[in-house]
Amino acid sequence: MWEILYVSFLTLSFQGLLAYGQTCPLADDIAPCRCTRDAEAEKLDLDCSNVLDTWQFERIFQARFPSTAFRELKMTGTEDHRIPVVYLADNVFGNLSFTSVVIKYTNISHVGEKTFESSHDTLEKLTVSHSELKVFPATNLPYFSKLSVLDLSHNKMVFLQDVHSHSLQSLNVEYNQQLAFSDSLLAWVPSLLDMTMAYCGIEHIPPGLFSTAEILSNVNMEGNKLTHLDSAALAFASNDVLEIILSDNQISGADKDFMSGTSASVNLVMMNNKLEELPEAVWRPILQYAKDEHGAGFVTLDGNPFSCGCKFSWLVTSPDLLHYVARGAACDDGSLIHDLNPEYFLDHCH
């Protein structure tokens, strides 16, 4: 009886040792990658920032890994010293899974469709930025059931496939400077909160682009090549939108009803564009909505070359609406719109 109990104890102890002690692979087997263990959280992290080439990177993941579940994979170079890995092949990580993958400043131009297949049920954050990425297999996103953050910024993508994800909350593709996409890019992202498409060379916002993103609250499209906002260009699905940034474009005009479905406290930031006037039919509904709903947001128009003639009379003589224009907006002669004399407009503009 005691012998049976003793053997059982040894078996359980050995299993516990395997579960607790044999976590990271042998250091020499995965060098120059480094495996570390967070003893408090009992999580493993893997840093491969010192790999020398794609072949070495692939060889490392052919080693024996006692544990296959990792919290983070990190591979980050610097702007001056990029990691010379050029692609991530299908199944390169074998059966290893990750919760977070952060890859920055590399020469990676391609990610295989099955590269992160073993992380379908675990991956929450994926960053592949400041690299040479031309193609990303967005058609696989529906398989990642927990993915909430996707950062593909500062790459060389020329087309972004339609994004299908029930879990994605943040999408960043800024600084892909010749990026194209379809009108249905965001048709299946019910959880998306933040969308950043700054400095992507975008010339046009398709009407209704954002109208199916049910809870979207922040949109950043600054630094593009937008010249005009068509009707429904900024049409949203709910009243959750809090900030829209369109600064540093070339916008000279907008259609009536170009914006709808936002929070009454939305901040519409259109600094440094080409607006010369604010037609009443276009802009009164936006400012009136903020006033009627007692909103806390502003329209920020600093840096536009406004010609403050009588076409501004409707705004200058309506201080309750002018209140919702940020104070930095100025005429082309440098006069702040907020400092213009409404009496002059009442006397001279009819």
C-alpha cells in the first residue's frame, strides 16, 4: 500500500515539475532568441530581436519547446538597425501559440496565410509595423476569435482586404502611403472602436464607409489627399463617434449631409485644409445639432484660408453656433473669426 502511494506521489511530483519547471526550452537551442518566465503571472515571453536572418529564425522554431503557450513574441529592431528577416512562412511557429505578437523595424514583406494558425484561439494583439509589409492575409481574421488590436502601420501595403472580425476593436494602417481599399472595407467589424488611416494617400472617402461599424468612436484620416467630402462620407451607424481627424488634407468643400450619426460632443478636426468658406446649408445643421443637444465638442478649423466676407454673416451673427467652432479659426488676413464684429455683418450683409 505504501509503495503504491509513494509511486503515486513521485508521479504527481514529476508531473508538477513538468508543468511548473520545464517551461522554457534550452537557451542554446533557441539562441539568439531568449525565453523568459514571469514567475508571478506564470507566463512565458519570447524575444527574437537579435536574429540574423530568415533561415536562422525558422531554425529556432524547430527546437523542442516543452511549453507551447506564450504570452508574447517580440521581434523589434530600430530605425537604424532593422531585423533582416524578410518573411514569415506558413506554420513557421509550429504549434506555438501567442497572446501578443509585436514585430517592428524589420525587413518583413510577406506574412503567410497560416503563419499564426496555432494562435487562432489566443491572439489578442498583433503588430507588424515599421517594416516592408506589402501583403497581409486579412481574409484569415475571422478565425482569430480574441484579436482586438491590429497594427499594420508604417509599411508598404497597396491594398487592404475587407476586414471581417467580430472581436477587433482597434485597426491602425497609417503610413501605408499608397493604400487602396474597397467600399465595404468595414462592413463586418461590429466591435471596432478606433480606426486610423492617416498618411495613406487616400483621395476619396466612399459614402457610407463607416456606416456599418456599429460602435466606432474615433477615426483618424489626417495627412491624406482628400479634396472634397461627399454626402454620407462621414455617416456613422450610431451616436458613439467622439473624434474625427481630417487635418492636413486638401479639403476645399463638402456636400450637405456629409456628416451624420455622431455624438453631439464629437470633435471634428479639420485643421490645415483648403476651406475658404463655410456654406450655411452645409455647416449650420452640424453646429445646430451640437447646440440643440448641448454637446461638448467643437469643429476645429485652424489653418484654413477663410475669406471672411458676407458669406460668413450667418455664423458671425449667431454666437450660439459660433461657440462650437474652436477659437483658432482665422480669416486669410489673420483675424480670428471669433473676433469679427457681428454688427458690421448685420449692417453690410443682406
